[in-house]
Amino acid sequence: MPSILERIRESKTSYLYILPALAGLVFLVLYPFAFNIYISFTNMNQYHIRDYRFVGLQNYAFVFTDPDFILVLRNTLVWTVVNVVPHVAIGLALALVLNSKVRGKSIYRIFLIVPWAMPSFITLLIWRGMFNYQYGVINAFLGQLGIKSINWLGDPGWAFIGMVIANIWLGYSFMMIMFSGALQSIPNELYEAAAIDGAIGWREIRYITVPMLKPTIVIAALLGCIWTFNNFNAGYLVTGGGPGISTSIFITRAYNLAFSLFNFALSATYAFVAFLFLFAIGVAWTRYTGVMRQAV
């Protein structure tokens, strides 16, 4: 049996192995996060880069009383819901189809993962070009159908819809891959027993597939909420938060405040408030679904 000194020596060796990862975590995650919280209590902006001072809760009071905050909050919540629901639904439906006896499903799977495999910024810039009012292929197609061209990027409502369409295109592939992997873990014996009892087709999906996939669906929805809530690429590259701030979500609003208006303190405040909302949503979702209890 190893002595106490040998255990301490072994523990030191173990800590040395994880030291690089721990240092990366501290300097790349924890320090920026803590510094963001710190400057949210200051007046740091383009005029006070080095001589900024502590202002307490002044930035938070401004954010929560700013009429733009309600618009950004509404946009962010709607943006998250209208993206995550189709992501999960389309991904699950395609996974079920590809898991069935369909000829050529390997080819279909390759084409369906293309949106996820391509760099997102390239795909989003392509969508932005497709939404162009004068030269975009979408309006050209609508014109062939006799439908009047839509000002996708100039009208607030259509700009938001266009941003959602582009992001749904990007997100369903990952959900499809996740659910496809989870479907492979369901024992075939369950389906065989269900077939003997006459539970086939929709009943098979309802009473076997969906219950067995529930933990995966819960995790996929939570990850989807986190990624979509903070999806800077789709929010910025398609509309830039415009026209005006009509399509701004928390992450694009924080970016524009920092790098367009150079109000770093207010940007940090928006970023931290977004974190608080996302943290609350995550805690509420895990408690409602009981995913943490299942993991333990």
C-alpha cells in the first residue's frame, strides 16, 4: 500500500499533467470573463481607455432602463426559440429517415451534412448575397413566379426572417448527426418486441424511439439554445444587427457597442447580462427536464 508521501508525489505529477490545460482555462476563459465583469462597473470608453473609474451599477441601470434593451431581449429570445425548435425537429426527422431502410441514404447523408461541414462565415455571406434586393437569386426566383421582390436586408421584419432562414440552414445538420448517433444505441430487441405486439410505424416512434432519445433531445436542445443565443456569425454577417438595431441580439449589440460606438463598459454590461439570462435559462431547463439527476 503506497505511503502518504508517495501519494503526495503522485498527486503532484498528476497536477503537472493538467497544468497546461488549467493555465489555458485561466488565461483564455476565466481571466477575460472576470475582466469583462470588472469593466462593466466602470466608465471605460474611447475617451477613458486608461483613466476609467468605478461607477458602480450605473451601466446596469442604464441598460435595464434603455428602451433598446427590451427590443434586443425580445429579439434574442425569439431568435433562440424559432431557431432551436426547427433545428431539433428537422434534425430528428432527417435522422429517423436516414436510420430507416432508404436506398442511397449514405449519399443523402453526405449532402445533408454539407451546411455543417462548410465554414459558417462563408455560408452566411452567400446567404447575404442571395438576399440582395437587386441581384439576389432569391428575388430573381420570386420574380420568375410573379412575386414582387422582397427587401430582405432593408425591412426589419424580412431581415429577421432572412437571418433565421440562414441559421436554420446552418444548424439542422449537427442535430441530425447527433440524433443519428443516438439512434444507433437503441437496441433492436425493443423494436422486435414491439413488432410482435403490433406496435409499428408511428407507435414505434412514439413509444420506443422518442422516449429512448429523450436524454439526447434534452441535451441537444440545451446546446442549441446556448449556441443560438450567442450566435454572432449569423446575427452579424447576414444583417449586421440592422436595419438600425431592429435585428440585434445580445451578442451583436455588445459587439456594435464596443467596436462601433467604442463604449466598452456598456458592451461588457450587455455581455454579462446576456450571460445571466443564459445561465438562468440553462438552470431552469436542466431542472425542468431532470437531466442533471439522470446524469448523476
